[in-house]
Amino acid sequence: MNIMNNKFYRIIINVLSVLFLITSITNFHTNSVSTGGLAYYFFYIAVTLYIIDIFIILLITNFNIQKVLPDFILILILFFLINYKSISDYFVPGKISISIAVLAIILRNIYNIINKNENIEIKDLSQNILRNPAKSVISSYFIITFIGTTLLTLPFAIHGSEKLGYINALFTSTSAICVTGLSVVDTGTIFTLFGQIIILILIQLGGLGIMIFSTFISFMLYRKISIEDTITLSYVLNQKDMSSLFRNIKNIILTAFVIETIGTFFLFVKFQTIYGFSFKSLYYSIFHSVSAFCNAGFSLMPDSLMSYKSSPITIFTIAILIIAGGLGFSTISNVFQYLEYKIKKIKKNYSGPIIKISDNTKIVLITSSILTIISFFMIYALEHNNTLAKEHIGTQYLSSFFQAVTLRTAGFNTMNTSLFHSSTYLFMMIMMYIGGASGSTAGGVKVNTLAIIVIRIRAFMRNQETTIAFNKTISRDIIVRCFMILFLSISLIITALFILTISDSKQDFIKLAFETISAFGTVGLSGGITAELSSIGKLIIIILMFIGKTGPLTLFSAVANHKKSVKIQYPSADVMIG
């Protein structure tokens, strides 16, 4: 790669900003930021590129905030001017104040271009990111999120009479790439076919992983995969064996395609009875199959799947897709390999090595099964006299089962979640916080983490120094990572909820907490307040979805200083606890 700096990139931002100012002056009678004119697109593309530029500097400086503090303040000012015009207009008219802020960005960029110390060589940037797998993962999701946001703001992505706004487009793009499903608008109504396909692509990329897709495409085009990419992939897949890495990637893509195709077929059987043997039936089947398997929870129906609560073929198809996506590819692969081994052994035509169910698969299957069964009985017990009271007994059981399955991962619903009891919300928050399996399309702290923590607590109560699971010792490093995830995630949720109670003080506390944990767990279930959140509230949920998808440990690994520390043995300290 030729060495070049980001001067040209910043010049593009300035050109777009100048074009915004020119079009704003020529159309001074309109609000150029809120309308869909040329100024609107010049402005938001320039701001998007500016934010990406800030993020790039943060990455290469190991998140040194001081380097981008002026830029960060400018972005906050712009955010305030756009979303709180009733306050900002009291001091300076909105159009003028936004133009002044854009002019400040231009001047800041000119300073950065002139100042050699502020410019970054692309070679240094790529090496800095590729050498750190956590940075590679975060940067890939960040960039794709903003590309998706830009595409969703295009005029042919939304219906002509509808208005989306940049913050709502960013929210939708983040929710799709993070396979959350929380939405501030009706996906099936607001977005055109183009917009819906963009969302579908983002869901598929987020569900299977951007790095996995890009590597698979490179492999198909016979391009050489770098050592840095290989290390990043092993990090993403949590796999130490490099020799079988690319074979596993092909298996992941193939497995996803087969499962989603089967799901599409069964959903088409139902949808064609409603929409006829048409493109709409096929398209709806594909969209909901991908959304279910990727645990995204996006639906083209305004009431999610409430209209299909009495349709066993729809409910069971979506539920099986959700379960498959929530278990993870390593678990599915291990189960199929084991079943294949058993069948061949029965037929006495197998001469290969003995294949067993791995300890990880046992933990995932046992913990997931227990949580799903508990969820089924709890939801039925808590809601059978409330939201399920008017339903037939068969529909009550079907809805309780489906909600138990979708609760920890997907976000589809066949029940009106806005009418749930507070006790139901509390139980659901616990389940959403746990999430699905490690290496799956689901979010949360993961069932693997929960299982290890429970096993460790049991060992502690039995006064056992070692942690044993299935006659195997769980390493201290894994246990420490589990408790770190627990601490970091709880701290993050409490901080986000605290900010939300200030920015959206009019909203019910329980529903704010529900929304917060749903975002972190990338579940997508809502108490019905998502669209009512303030701009700051939406921004907090966006950040939560992003961290929930990439994982708190990944974020802190990207920020952390990876220099080798000098090992010094200090004397023990006596500290009183409890």
C-alpha cells in the first residue's frame, strides 16, 4: 500500500461542508438540515466522514481523547443545535448557528491539514488496527454502521412522504448491524424495498460477522489472506487452531445459508396463503428467516408477529431459527458431527477418530434448555391472567413458548410487551441480560459466562480451590474474564440507565431499564417507548447496542495498553470485605 496521509480525506469533508453552506444560503427560507434537499445530504455525509475521521484518530492513538477533544466538542455542539433547536434558537437562529458550527469544522480541518502532526499515514493506521484484533472488529462495525446510515438517508431508501432524520437512520443502521431489532420507525412502512434490503444486508453482516464475510469473499476470489486477518478471525471465532480456520468459515456460511433457506421455505408456505404465490410472499419469507436466524428481531409487519400468534408453522419455524442462531456455529457443528459419527458407527462404516460432545456444547445446551424452560413457565404464570387472558389455551401456551425462546436473543414478539406486569419486565430483564451462547448471533453476557460463574460460586461454597465442570478444570483466566464481563456490563448498564433517567425523565423507570438491557443484550424487545426517546436517549441506546454487539471485553481490549508489564511480586495485604 502506498504511503499517503488523510489530507485528501479531510479536503473532501471541507468540500462537502462548503457545498452545504452554499446550498443553505441559496435556500435560506427552508430548514436545510431537516429537509431532504441537497444541503441535507452534503451536511450529513460531511458529518459522517468527520465522525469516522475522529474515530480513526482515536484508534491510532489508543483512544487518546485529548487528540480529538476540539472535534468531539464540535460534534456535540452540532448534535445540540440540530436536536434541541427550541433552546438554541433562543440565542441564535438554527440555520445560522448550524452554519457557524460547520464553518468551525472547516477551519478545524484546515488546521489539521496544515499541521503535520495531526495527519496520519494510512500505512501506520492499517498496521495499528490489523495488529489489534479488537480494534479490527470495532472499526469494521463502526464504519459499516455509518455507511448503512448514509444509505438509509438516501431519498430512494424511504418513501417520499416520510421523514427519517439522521439520528433515526443511525439508530436503525446500528440496530440492524448489531442484530438488535429495536426500531424508532415502522420498517415495513417507512422504508422502500431498497431501504429494507440495506437493512437485511446489515442484519446478515452483523449476524455472521463482517470479518467472516470479507474473508469468505476474498477466499472465493482466490485472494491471499494476510497473517493479521487470520489472527483477527481466530479472535472473532475464539479459535486457536489456525489450520482449520478457513474450513470453519466456509462451514459457517454454508450452515447459515442452508438453515435460512429451510426457514424461508416453511415461512413461504404460510405467507403464500396470505399474499398469494408472489414476490411479496418470497421476500417476506427471506427477510424474516434471515432476521430470525441472525436473532435480529426486525419485522416488516407493524405488530411484529402478533398477527401470527395462532399459527404453529410460523411460530415454530421462527423459534427454531432463533434457537439455531442463538446456540452458535461451533455448537451446531459439534452436534451435527456427533450425530453423523453415531449414525456411521451404528452402520459400522466409520473408521475415524471418536467424536464427543464438547464441554462448551454441553454448557450451552444444558444452560439454554434450563433457561428456556424456566422462561416458559414464568411468562405463562405471570401473564396468563393479563395479556394472555383473552387468548385460547393453545395460543397461551404457544405465545408463552415463543416469548421464552425469543426473550434472550431475538426480540420478535407475539404478545403486547407494553402491557406486561412489572414483575414480568423484571424477569425478562434478567433473561435479556444473560443472552445467548458465545460465538452465536445473540448478545448479552452469554450463557457460557453465566454457567462458569455459577459453577465457580458453587465450588467456592464447597471450599474447593479448583473449578470443575464435566470432570475438567476451568482455568483461572476464563473465570477472571467471566467476572470482568459481569462487572463491566453491570457498570455500563447502570451508567446508561442513569443518563436515560435524566434525558428522558418523563418515561417510566421500569420501561427505561427494560429498554437499556434490551439494547445491551441486542434483544430488541421494547416497552413501547423507543420512538419516544429523546435524541440523547437514542444516542445512549445506540452506544449500548454497539458495545453489546462487540462485547465490553473487546472494547476494553482495544483501549487497553498492551505493553508488557514488569512482573514484581509484592507482599500480601489484609483487606476486610463483606
